Amino acid sequence: MQCFETERLEMVRTQIAGRGIANPAVLSALGQVGRHIFVRDQDKQKAYEDRPLAIGHAQTISQPYIVALMCEALAPDPGCKALDVGTGSGYAAAVLSHLCARVVSIERIDVLARVAKENLHAANCQNIEIVCGDGSLGYPNEAPYDVIAVAASAPAAPEALKQQLRIGGRLVIPVGKSSGCQSLIRVTRLSDDRFETENLGAVAFVPLIGQEAWPEERTLP
């Protein structure tokens, strides 16, 4: 079976480091996780291109640069606990698993949650718990989290996710319209009731469906 090591290292060199990602731990994590494991069979030869790829159920695997950008913005340390919202096929959770002591990843589509578990097993990621549920509500059973990454866009940062951050914790999420261009923001919890928000630039993500995000039953803006 093709291991794609050359393609993976070239991706990190040109598409990640070459575009300004400098955190050594993030670069190492991207270099260790086989993205080809997390894409459909027909897309394996495209796995290390810097673009999102469809994974079914109207969902995508994020482009490698965006995964790296979000991880660098989160600045996790090796002992931290992460919440990954929108598991998809499991790629971002796998990258986070190399940066954090523990990752809880939540996916609302049960078929994708099962696929992600299989992919993560194949990638030998053992410090990840996959749960199926409404990602906009987070996973309070394991809160608080040091970092929270959200791989789908919401109208605003969900209050439930902000409240599940540890003091000093960071949330990175795309906010804005459900399609087209959104803003990637970082929310840092300063105290029980104070949060700092920074705009990290324009991105495009699929919508986050849930109680504190976009409703599934109506046409989204």
C-alpha cells in the first residue's frame, strides 16, 4: 500500500511552512498524519493537494493549510485537552491528537462518526474519543477544554462552546454566512464572563448545523 510519505513531506514544506505556518509542533503533526487515510478511495491521489475534498453527506475534509492555521491559532500544549467540533472523516482530530494529551471529537452524522473511528484506528490515533451529537452544544461531559476547534461555520461563536473553555482557553471557529466567505475568529476566555475575540482572516466552510448554529430545516443564507 502506498504510504505517500514524499507527498506528505512536500505538502508540509510548500503548502504549510511555505505559507507562513512556523510552529514546529504543528509542522511535525501535519508531517506525521497520513491525510490519504481520511479521504475517499477515489481521492487518494489528491490527498496532499492543498484543497478540501468531499467525504460524502455534503461534508468536506478541510484543506491542510486551514487545519494547520487553526492548530497554530489554538497554540495547544502537549498536556492540554481539546474539543474538535465537526469530526468529518477524522483528519483534524488526528492532527490535534499529536498536539494534545486528549481529544474529544463530536460529529452529528452518525455514519461519518463511524467512518472517522475506522480512519483514526488505521492512523493509530489512540487518544481520541468520538461522540455523535450536536456540535454547536459542545460536549459538557468532558468540559472544560483548553482548546476548541470548530470545522464548520456558525452565525456567531456558540455560547455553549465559550462556556466550556477553561479560563485562558481558546476557541477557533469560522463565523458569518453559512455559504461563501466567513471570518475565522479566535475567542480567548479571560475570566468567567470576559472573552477576547480576534479576526484571523477570510475562510470558507460548510455550515455548522445545530441548536446554537444553523437550523437544518430551512434554506440557509
